[in-house]
Amino acid sequence: MPILNRAAELQNEVAEWRRHLHRNPELLFAVENTASFVEKKLKEFGVDEVVTGLGRTGVVGLIRGNLGTGRTIGLRADMDALPITETSGKPWASETSGKMHACGHDGHTAMLLGTAKYLAETRNFAGQVAVIFQPAEEGGGGGNEMVKDGMMERFAIAEVYGMHNMPGMPVGHFGSRVGPIMASTDEFTITIKGRGGHAAQPHKTIDPIVVGTQIVTALQTIASRTVDPLASVVVSVTKFNAGFAHNVIPEEAVLGGTVRTLMPEVREIGESRIRTIAEGVAQIYGATVQVAYNRNYPVTVNHADETGYALEAAAEIAGAGNVQPSLDPMMGGEDFSYMLLARPGAFVFMGNGDTAGLHHPAYDFNDEAIPHGISYWVKLAETRLAA
Ligand code: NI
């Protein structure tokens, strides 16, 4: 089955919404104008229930089917932009310097609005569809805030699905994979306290620079000697700050870096080994350390059954030959991960064609993808909620 006729009819209207959102990007949780645009549209469509202010500025619309009672499935889009100055030169480019929709969340929001319009017109399903519009995907954990606000329970969401565009993949193509698809993205800071002094009398000091270099070296064993070589892990020390004079051994050195992995259990190993190594090496030399480990987004793990349903819906729309069922995972992060920890579901990618990459100042969402995205969402909803 190709794209749905009604989705094709909606393309121009949805592209107008998309371009309006693109001109008016907003960051993190401060997406008030975007959220009220979404709220207004959902009410225009006659969506049965519209709830705002979830996870601070998130919006959920609930659409009831005409084929009887049943479960609720959640379809999720993100609404926030990035702190980048746009160079696309498009007529609908950002009107605010220093902010732009460089990840296509304008397209995600517009396509899900188009889907809500379609589903509110046709209601050809049993149960409910919850259309979820979240703030703060780009670093604020807005998805987590909506989950913590009780969204899943409030709408009795049984399954949840997410979609992201992918530059470099042809328009009309889809891809996903069972299991980990995006990485966890943690950050650590190790503060080493020694005893400063004269560089000519090192024996009277505890040199935090020497301790720090040995911690950096020992951290390399997490990837090379602790974690299974077939598992993915990155431990990179990206900051090493210490000292101010050629003839002074400083009191303190500060290391910083990132840990990325595709497996929750490897994440545990990473944090635990960083603490043990830092403390152990410091102890050898009589220094002390403080380790601050900040857990950012967890691994985005697709559930097996739901990934199968998502891939089947994509294949119905795109043709099986245009659906990649075992996409390579990526080491970027995604806060849809929190929704997948709360409910079974799947995250899929959809082709954005030959455009600039995500987070690039020349990036633009491809409006030709709109009917494919809407058709996929509709197909998935109607299939999962068949009477
Ligand atoms: Ni994104």
C-alpha cells in the first residue's frame, strides 16, 4: 500500500504549519508559542480531550475511535529547536538569530498534527490514540518530565511510538531495529585534590597532575579490559584542567569526559569502574578525589514486538524493500528513551533525503516526507487498534 490519499491531500496544509513552526523556533521547555499552536490546532480538529502543561509545556490530545472501546496507544513528537543560527537561506528560515529547528522537530510536530487531523476525521479504530507533543528533547529531558507527570497513567497508554527524520536516507524510506538504537550519554567530572608546593621540591607535594595522568591512562582499561569487546562503550576524557605557573605544583586537577554505551548493564559498569579507578589511583599517591557522575539520557531500547508492528506498518506504506529492519545503532542520545522505559514501544527513523545533517546550520526538514510520515502514523494506529 502506498501513502494514503488523504495524507497526500494534507501535505500542503501541513507544510504551511511546519514552515510557521520553522520560522518561530523555541528552546527546551520555553516552547509556549509552539505548544499553544498545537493546542489550537487540536481543538480545531475536534480532538476529544486536549491537556496542556504536562511536563511543564507538553501537550497531549486524545482521539477516540468509532469502532468501539479499547486500549490507548501513544504517538510522540518533539517540539523544541536548537541554539544554532540558521544558514539554510530558505524563505521560511528562522526569524530569530541564534535559534533554529536544526533537528526537524518542526516537521515531527507538524506531521503528528496532520495525523491528529486525519484520525479525528476518520476515527477508523477501536480505543484511543494519544498524540504526545513534548518539550525539551534537546537536553532538558522533557519526555522524562511528561512521564513523571503521570502521562502514561492518566491516558492509560499501553504502547508508545516515536519517529525521527534521518538525513541521507531517501524520502519514503524507514528504518529501525530491535533493542538498543540510541546511546546513553553520561558525563563525569573527577576532581583530584593533592598538596601543592614548589616545583623544585616535588617530594613535599602530592602532585594532582601526576595522579590525573594515571587516572586517564587507567580509564582506558574500561573499554579495553573490562567491557566485552562485542559490546559498545566509549569512555573519553575531554577535559584536563590544572596548574597556572611553570614553577608551582597545583593543589588540584579536574578531569571531565563522557561515557556512551548501548547497553544498560555496560552503563552500570562504566560508572562503577570510573569511581573505583579514580579513588584507587588517588589512594596510591595519597591524593583524594571527588567523582561527580551525571546520568543524562538512558539507552533508547526498542521493544521487540512493538518494533515488529512499527516495521510492518512502515512496510505497508513504503514497501518492504524500502524499510531497513536492522539499522545500525547510533551513539547520539534521545529522550524518547524515558517513554520506552515506562511503556513498550519503538522508535523509527524516516528518510529526510539528501539534506544537510541534523544539528547543522543549513539543515531543513523535507516537506516531501510529510505524507509518508502521516501515512505511517495512521497505519500504525489503525493496525494496533483494529476492531
Ligand atoms: Ni532530534
